[in-house]
Amino acid sequence: MFQLGKTIVSEDLIEKDFVCNLGACKGECCISGEAGAPVTIEETKILEAIYPKVKSFLRPEGIASIESQGTYVTSDLDDFETPLVHGKECAYVTFTENGTASCGIEDAFNAGEIDFKKPISCHLYPVRVQDYSEFAAVNYHKWPICNDACTLGASLKVPVYKFVKEALIRKFGVHWYAALEKVAEKLQ
């Protein structure tokens, strides 16, 4: 672990390799798990505002879940999350013709309908950020459904922090990311 500003960063972001392999996993991270994707309090307002424009990109099951549960839900721990369809996949998930999970929010963004790409937790994955009162912990989340992504990342020699560069800059800023690159150069 090392400190960058008000963050404590796991060295796994530098030492582990990762490149999503959607051909192998079919977007399983949007389907599996026990909860929806974490969303920030700011994102709860964004999800409410963009839902009318995102709705046409969603599946009927997702629309039904959102309209019965809301554009976000509150967990037992008072955290905000995306709602699920019947306790399974994210309500915002869509599927391509070959069965690969996609994101209706990102589909609307790519179509130019909205200016919000997707929740930061989704954009950052496999990096997870836990905010505390004085700092944020930035960690690599290893999940067996991503083993193919680890294999592909290793073959391409792409460390986690490079794979999620755009998301890390979105979350922490360009100067923070530049400092992370300097730490990575020293550690390698």
C-alpha cells in the first residue's frame, strides 16, 4: 500500500494485469453478485434525471424493476446501488445478440443521448474505492469470473491501473493519475 494525496492505494493496481475479455465472460460482472452496482449520492440524482432518456435503451424487465424499485435502491448498510431484476442482473443491463451483457446507460451515452457514461464503480471495475472520513482506499477486486481478463491482461502486459486509466482520471483527476504512474515506474 502507498499513499497518494488522500488515497491509500493497493500495489495490486500496478502488480496485477487485467484486460476485460468480454468474449470469454460475456459481461458476467453485470449479472452476478449479491447486489447492484454501487452508486454515489451524486449519481443517485443523475440516475433520476437521465432515466427518461435511458429508458428506451433498456429491456422490459429492467424498466419494470426500475419503475417498481426506483432508479437506485438503498442497501441494508445505507449504501446506494443500482436495482436488480428479480435479485439477479442489474436493471440497467442489456444484452447483445450473442448474449453479452452491456449497459443501457452506456448505450445511451454512446448514442449521444446523455453525457453520463455510467456509474463510476462500473467504469472503475476491477478497482473498488472505499471512502472513509479522512481518505479513500483504492483496491483491486479479484473475482473468479474475471480470470480470463487476468489471463488476457498478462498476455498483453497491461496492469490494472492502465486498463482503468480513463476511470481513475474521472474519479481522482489527471494529476493524481500522473502521480500513480510515477509510483508505478519506481516499483517496476
